[in-house]
Amino acid sequence: MAERHQMTLTWTGGLETAQRLADLVGPHSCEINPVEGSESVVLTVVVVETDLQQLRDTVDALLVSFDTVESEGVRSD
């Protein structure tokens, strides 16, 4: 039986930032589930890999990308 490693990231914020974050997830072959509320969006990103190191690399890349987008949003406010 092959190994399966999974990590779930959840982010909450505004629609514009959520759209930018969702665009970053695409190249990583992750499952993304956006849920829009009245004032915010909740993004749930599920990363699944067969190799633990690959899971870590993918999650690290996503976190760096998310941080960059959020930092840009803070500077523009």
C-alpha cells in the first residue's frame, strides 16, 4: 500500500485576495474549496502527496506565496 500524506490549509479574508490566492494554488495540483460569506471568503486548500518531503515542499511554497500576497495587500491598504 502506497503512503499518502495530506495537509489542509484554511485561510479567511476578502474576495480580491482570495482570488489571488486561489490562482497560486493551481500549479500545485491541490484541491481548493472556496466558501463565500457575506463579508469574507474561506479558502480550504488540501494538499496530498505520496512523499512526505514533497508535501512539505508544496506546503512551504504555498505558505510563502500566501504571505507575499497578504503582505502586498497590507501595503496597498
